[in-house]
Amino acid sequence: MSDLDAQLRKFQKELSTGTVSLALLAVLAKAPEPQYGYLIAKELERIGQGVLSGKQSALYPVLRNLEAAGLLESHIEPSVAGPPRRYYRINDDGRAALRQWVAAWNATRDSVESVLEGIS
């Protein structure tokens, strides 16, 4: 792997780290019912056209952090096809945080796009 490839991977990882929480809240806000990790990962992959996809196991620490912050709630249900599953849903505090995060994201995106304007 070249130095440029390594720098690109590092940049992509840093971008992903900062946006996964926002994307998870958005997926759960759109979900009609609570979702478990695999379904959330598949939805991120589908909607994000692969850009936000990654290791499914990497989502669980973020989901736990969001729950610990009081933005999500979860419950465990038995599964007929394996171990019990933890289902997550966004709560009112999570929806309020999502609105603020979307505004911050939009402002950041607009600023970066302005700076990048004219670069091919």
C-alpha cells in the first residue's frame, strides 16, 4: 500500500468516526420499529451506498455509547434463529440531539463545500 493509499484510509476512518453516530440516529429515527444491530448495519449499507458500511461489530460500541448518553433505549428479545437480540430505538432526547446534529452537519458540510469549490 502506498503512502497516499494509507493517508486516504486514515482520512476515511476519521470521517467515518465522526459521522457514524449521526447516521445511526438517523436510521433509527426513520425506522418504524426498534432495530437490532444487523438490520441497522444493512440499512446503513443500503442507504449509504457502501460509504458508511464497515464491520458490523464496530456499530455496537457506538450504539452502547448512544444508549449510555440517554439518546437510545434498548431491550432484548429471544431469537428463534440464534442468541437473543438487542433491539434499539431512538427516544425523544435522541430525536432532539439528531435535530441539533443535523444542523451542525449541514453547517459543516456547507463550509467545507465552500472551501473546496473549484477544486477538481
